[in-house]
Amino acid sequence: EKIGSERSDAVLNAQKIGTGNLLSTAQVNRLDMTRHWKIASTDQDITNTKPSATCPVKRFADKDPLRVFVRTYTANGLGNETVAQSIEVSHSDKTAADAYKRLVQWYSDCQHPRVQLVAAYVVHRPSGNFQILRLRAHSTPERTFTVGFSHSGTVTSTLVHEVDGATGPAITTFARTLNDSVVRVCPDSGGTCTNDITVTRTEPPPTSTDPAFLGIVDLPPIADIDKVWVGVTPFSAAKNPA
């Protein structure tokens, strides 16, 4: 490239991302303004492999991240309400995009007992769309999960809100908070900053196997059986009753 026309180094810029790029308690407070929120913990251990949410099989979707941050927030009062934000800084835009797809796949393939996917949404942005899923754990007490996935340049982020009961935060409010998480990292991630977003209901993401069929996460629990649904091998019918 000609001298003076080089693009900024994405990896060097990404190394500037720190805990100050995580959501503030004021931004998380928007999800439930009836409570007082505080930061419970902030983890930067890249070697920690324990999943930080219900459905993921690993803690991080990037197999070799440059930097990682996991912050949890707790709220006072009844209802056991928490928020977790995870940021993965990758070595390239492509690696981050692959990590984003892998994160969504973990939830569309979720196989936790009595956990059901109840709604899916898309956050429309001029520079690329994000996804939001709402899941319900039919446990005692019943628990609702609202999960948002975002990708900005070399950064992939997940935002998870959990609360007892069958009602989570308003999706438009959650989408704005998810977008806030992007705005805080986009200058250093090589992504695009924007507050111009709209949210619409959409079909659930396909499962990784047999995507034309219902997934395990789509099925409701039966009575008090604490077991995971399992699919049998699909077969072609000998006769077509239609």
C-alpha cells in the first residue's frame, strides 16, 4: 500500500479494549429500573473454560481469543435477577464473525432439561444485524432468559439477562442495551457505531443438525420429567398419506 494510506492495525486497536468498555451499571439499570444494580465480578482469565451462561458448551466461542472479559451484575430485591456480559476480542474480523455464529448455534442447539426457546428477534442496524433470543426454564421457580448476540469488527459480545418468572425486560429496551455494548467497543474494534436500530420478531435460528425439523430447545417439558428430549433418525415414509 502507498505510504499514508495504510489502514489502522485492528489487533493493536483491539488491545486498547479494557474493562472500561464494558457496560456501566447505569446502562444495565435500564433493564429493570425498579432495582439497584451493582457489579458483582469482572473476569479476564483467558484460561477459564467454565460456561458463564446456561446453554453454551464452552465459555468462549473464539478458540484462541486475544482478550476476554466477563462481567456479572446483580440487583437487589426479590426475584433473583442477574445480567452477564461477555466480550471476546479476536485476531480478525472473520474470526469474530465465526465466533458470533458459533454463539448463536450454542443456543439454537441448547439441550438443557426443561429449557425452551419461546421467541426470536432481529435487531436491524445499517452496518449489520444482531440477534436476540428469549428462553424459559420450566423449573421451580420458573426462570426467563433474554440473550443478545452482537458482532463489531474484531469483537463478539453476548448479553444475558436472567430473572425469576415468565416475564423478561421489554425487547426494545434490551436491544438498546445490547447496542450500547457495541457502541462502547466499536471505535477500537473496527466496527461501526450507530444508535439507529429497529427490532422485529423473526424465525428461530436453525439447529446445526436436521434444520428443517423442530429442535430439542423448541419442545416444552412434560409434567415434572427432568429429562432432555432426543430425536430419532429421520426416515422417508413408504407411502405419502397426502
